[in-house]
Amino acid sequence: MRSTGDTRGKTLVIWLFLALLLDLPGATLLAKIAIHRPPVAGTGPLVPVEYSVVRLREMVDRLDRHNDLTLVEPLKAAAGIEAVAILEERLAQGYAPVDEKRLVVLCQNVGSASAKVRKLAEDELAGMGPPAGPAIWRASKAQRDAGAAAVADALANAARRAEDRSGRMNLAMILGHQYQQHFDQLFTLHWPAFVKNFTDEAAQRWLCHVPFDRLWAKIADQPAQQRLRLLLLLCRSAKWDDAMAKQLAAFSAKEVLDEAAATWWPVETEPLQLDGAYGWTTRAGKVEGNVATDLLRLSVKMPDYGNVDERGQWVHINHWDRWHYILRFEQVLSSKDALVVSERVIHRDALPYHGGRLQDVQVRCETVRGVPESVAVPTVAMSGPESLSWHTGGVFEWARPYIPQQFHERLKFKPDRYAVPQVTLPAQAGSNAPVPQ
């Protein structure tokens, strides 16, 4: 039986042929649209199409700026890995800075008497991307205040289009499709590069965004250290899941920590120490001033753990983006030494590029063990009961002056429950130590 999609497709071709033959109005435009018409779902796989580099760049640019959906399927069908490089390049660029003088001219042109000038201005404003959004909204408000409702509406529409990141999200989706489409070819390119240099950005990007099961099967015969290194890379990414954790469980805590120290986490911020049922330790990528970046925490079944066969295994693995050291405790309280504001990205983009979904950063105060030598923060004489309140996420008003301003709106302060403790400033503050206000 002939499918509906096939019948409609043939009918459209016949109609367009007759329309072009008779030179009917609009026939040429319809023909151009039909050329880029996405295939009907379920009619078969995409047929690879060769495009020039110039054409690929034009298509990528238009989809990015205007979210032209007629280009999605053609870009997914682009043959060769040239499209991969162009997509990666575009997504890594971020959005261009706003040309403020040009923006002012375009906002004025939106009020032109010429429909063509208005349309061109609106399209160009929309193509400036999210950085232009606030300025266009301000122009819209000014026009509305001046009584020019039609111009204000047109500018508001341009602002919404500029802030719409759908085009960039579609580019990321297409790149993911291209990564899988050229899996074998890209594997031979990126896996040796990763083995040689684990910081290779292109290799990391690809390894983090191809199906894990397919990738893991491909490296099943690779040395254990290389497979462990891949798992630790994935632990830093948005792709980390139970399937990856299951493979990591085959490695002991010592193997994981040794490889962590040799790769992305060279700095120990919390030495391994028993705290409750398990030992806990934290490592960081770096510590600058009072900020530790890219933190990995592991819980370990210690040498005296009850089940002999499970000793040396890791249990929990956690990742933070940053710890901002705020206060050091005068004495160890509940096995903790300091108070930090932690940042953890809990919803990352599908690809680590500018654009796409906005990252959702979880910010909270919590107590930690150990203070790196380079950290210089005030010392607080806090009581034991209050330290437990901090450990559960409480943020008391007295600490506001010691917490960096950028976190004030993200943290929920509450009235002091205990007597305000004495705080002693450090003799030499860190480069970004908060200053009491």
C-alpha cells in the first residue's frame, strides 16, 4: 500500500511542475521551500548530501540566528565530518557582542513607513541574539510610553526572537546527531587523542556526548586505566548516570582517588577521615584565593569496615563546581572545620556550549572539613548547636556581611537563633575574601 507521505509528495511535485511551466505567481518561491521540505517521519533514513563549506556555514548561521527549521533535516543529512567541525566552531563562539550604534538604527527602522525596511530591521535585531534582548526591550518600552503601540509590539516581538535560543539548541541537537552518524570515524580521531592527552577539548566533548553503551563496548579491550579515566571524565559531565556508576564500581576507592589526583583533581581539600559509617575525602581541580573549583568527593569503606570483602570500596561520589570558603571555625565542630557557599550545576546543557537551556546552579551554605593553606578567611567562635544548624543548610542573618554579594539573592537568610558569635578577621585576607559591610 502506498503511504500518505509518498502520495502527497508526488502530488506536490506534479503541481509544482505545472505551476512553473505556466509561470503561476509564487511558484518559484514554493519550489524553493519544497526543496528544503523535511522528509515525512517514517519514510526512511536521511540520504547523505554533500554541501560546500561555504554553504554549510550559511545554513548554520541562518539556523542559529533565525531558527529556520527548514534547515534542520538538511544539516542532519550533511555528509562528511566537515559539518561537525563547523557546528562545533559555531557553538563554541558564543554570541557576538552587540553593536549598540547599529542596534539604535535598527530600532528606529522598525518604525519606518516602508514594510520592507521594517521587516529587515526586525530580522536583523532578532539575529543579534540574547545579548541584544534587554536593549530591544527598553526600546519597546520607550515606544509604548510614547504612544507608538505598533512599533512597541514589533520591537517586543524582535526582542522575544532575539532571546529565543531555539536555533542554538537545534544546532546542538544536530551536532549530537552528527556525532553518532560519524561515530566510527570520530572514534579513531578522538580516542587516541584522549589517551595521549586527557585535556584534549575536542576529544572530551565528543566522548561526553555519544551513547555510553556504544562507547563502552568500543573500549572494552582497552587498558583498565584508560577506561577509568573515561569514567572520571564522564563524572564531570551532565551525562553521569547509574550505568556509568556501575562500571566505576569495578574500581577500588584507591584506584579512583589515585587517578583523580593524576588528572582533574590534583588538590586534596579534605583528607580521608572517618565520619560516620564511612571515610570521606574531597579533591579539587584548583584553589585560588578562597575559592576551590571542580570538586570531587568520595566516601570509602575504611580498613576496619564490618564486611571484610567490602573494605576499600567507594560508596558515594559527588561533584561540585565551586566552594567559596566563608568562615573558619575556631574549634572543630561536629568534625567540621569551615563554612562554605557551594555551587553545583544540577541541570547542564546537553552540550557544554553558550546558549541552550540556562544552567540551573544550586547555591547553599554547608560545613566542610579541612581548610587549604592558601585560604584566608575570618575565624568564628561558633557554638556546637549552631554548627549543626549550618550543616543542615541554615543561613543566619549575622553571617550576611561575610558572604559575597552575588549570593545574597540565592540564599535564604533567617533571623539569628543563637547569640551572635565573635568573628576575628584574618591577618592577611585571600584575594577574594568577603569584606564585612
